[in-house]
Amino acid sequence: MGLKYRMYLDGTSIYGCAKCRTHLTTADAIVSEQFHGQHGPAYLLHYVVNITEGKAEDRSMTTGVHNVKDIACVKCGTVLGWIYVKAYADNNKYKEGKFILETMLLTDVN
């Protein structure tokens, strides 16, 4: 097994995996800070890099049922949140294709 390619981000505020500091996203990607994950506060984001995606599954959440995939750090494998694949309710369609990262699992890598 070879080394996995990782993308390095530029910017003034870069968020990384709290366990291994692998770059994940920037403050510019934040859509909302008003979300919650399994461990507390979370960000809704336009993009996240250096992740692997799990298998899609329907999951019941506070805003209804969504089809999601867990996302994990490509380096250390820590599950960091999920990506919304499909929202079944019309008022949640804006989440499709966006990511949730739990703030407790992030660190500022600047």
C-alpha cells in the first residue's frame, strides 16, 4: 500500500483533523454554524478535502430522514461527520452535496 495523496489548503483560517492535523477545509467554505452532530456543534460546509466516504444510508435526524455517507480523515481514519447525499423534504434540499464537520473533531492548523 502506497502513500495517499493529501491536498494542502491556503488561507487565513484552515481547519484540520484534531487527531492528525490533516487539512480538511477553510472558513470560506462554511455555510452555517447552526448545526449539531453526535458530539455537539458542527459546521455545514460547501467543500471538504482529504476524506474518505462511507456507504450511503438513510438516517433519521432532527430535521427528518436524509440519505448520508459518513466521512473520515484520509490519514488517520477518524470519522469527522457526514455528507448529505439526498434530502427527502423539500425544505432540506439545500443540504444535498454539502458536508457536516463536528467542531469538536477539528483544530485550527494555521
